[in-house]
Amino acid sequence: MTTPTLDLAIITGLSGAGRSTAAKCLEDLGWFVVDNLPPGLLSTMAELGHRSGGAVSRIAVVVDVRGRAFFSDLRAAVAALDARGMHPRMLFLEASDDALIRRFDHVRRPHPLQGDGRVVDGIGRERALLAELRGEADLVLDTTDLNVHELRSKIDAAFGLPTANRLNATVVSFGYKYGLPLDADLVADCRFLPNPHWVEELRPYTGRDPQVRDYVLAQPGAAEFLDQYAALLRLVGDGYAREGKRYLTLAVGCTGGKHRSVAMAEQLGVRLAADGVGVRVVHRDLGRE
């Protein structure tokens, strides 16, 4: 039986350079992230990952000067992992002194190494402490001129799986009489279409049944709506990708959430999937009447 592979990543670097943002980005990419882990526990964490049987296949740990005495053990911990055939990738984040000082001033917090001195003194001590470690990093990112989205994009490129950067959409059909889904990013209203509820032979069925689906799709404006809304979603999806956003919730509504919204949500799901989007279709109010 083949042992599942385990990817390990270490996030380190200067305080204020974006370690928390990097950690959140890796979490969004499906990594199991541990913040402020003492380096001596790296091997233990890797062992736990192997024991998970593939349930945890990517682990990232944030190691920084908050670890104090533990931090000096990082190089030894990495060497121990290398000796066992596990080669963690190290991401080192840095920024200019001016940028770091502005960031600390903005959050009104002291640098962890400044002691009784100034922020700039703490930054200088930290640079000296991490100089050798920086030279051993697999990837060094200078975040001085990067915004959050640009940093996310670089981390996506370095640590994401081929499908990790694609948009993932949840398409939710709902009935207006039960209220809007609170987590909707976009809402499409299908009440402009004739309601199958008033067609006696269709009333017992739902938008997932062929007779209702065909009735809804045959109505004037239905095909045009699907074409134009799918084009809109491509535009929105491209914008989400540029901004580093990977999740979209599209709510599709009609009066009761049984006929029109269900049929149209299914069709929009098909079109999104054809555009390479990861799709999950949920019928919130189906069966509620």
C-alpha cells in the first residue's frame, strides 16, 4: 500500500511583512495551518499528518520570533525533516523598514523585539536574527509594494494545486416568500417567467422534473436570460480571480422555490461547470411547501 504524500511548508520572515495573510491564503488553498508552532514540534506535526492516512496532506506552520528561544531550533528541525526524506518548503516574507514602521504605526502595536527602544530597533534586531535563515528560504517575497490581493496571487502560484485557483460557486434556489439567502453574493430573480404553479398538471412536480424544466425553458426570455446571465457570471468570475476570491454564492429565486428557480439554478450550474467553475447546486426550499 502506497503511503500518502505529505506536503510541508514553513511560513516565516519579518514581523509585519504579511505572515498572517499568507497563512490565511494557504488555508483557503486547503492547507492545514498551525500558527506559532515551536520548531521542535515540526517532526511531531509531520508524523500526525502521515498518520491521518491522507486526510491531512498539506501542512503549513507559521514560525516567527514570538517563539523566542524556540526560534533558534528551526534550522535543526528542518535538517531533521530533510534526513527523514521530508523536505519542507520555506516561505520568507520581508518588507522595507519604512513599510514595516508604517504598518506597526497603523495597528498601534510594538515590535516584538523592540524592548524599551523604538520599532525600528526591533526591526533591525529581527533582520539580523533572520539573515541566515532568509538565505536558506525556497521563496522570498518582498511585500513592500504588494497589496493583499497581489500577495495572495503570488502565494497561489507557488503553493496552490492546479484546480485550487478556480472559482467555486454554490448556486442556491430559493423562494422569496421564505426570505433571501443571507450569504448570497448575487441574486437572480426568475419571477418574470410564468409560474408553473398555475398549470394544474405541472403543480405537483418540481423544477428538477423534465416536464417543468422544459416548460420553464420554453418561456419567452428564458433562454436569453440564461445566455446573458452566464456571460455576466463569466465577467464576475474573471474579476473574482483577479482579486484572489475563489468562492461565489449565487441565489436564484422565484415565489416558492419549487419550480422556476429550481429549473434555472440547475441550468446555470451546468453553464458554470462548462466554464470550468467548481459548482454545487442546492435547492434550499424544495419540499418546504
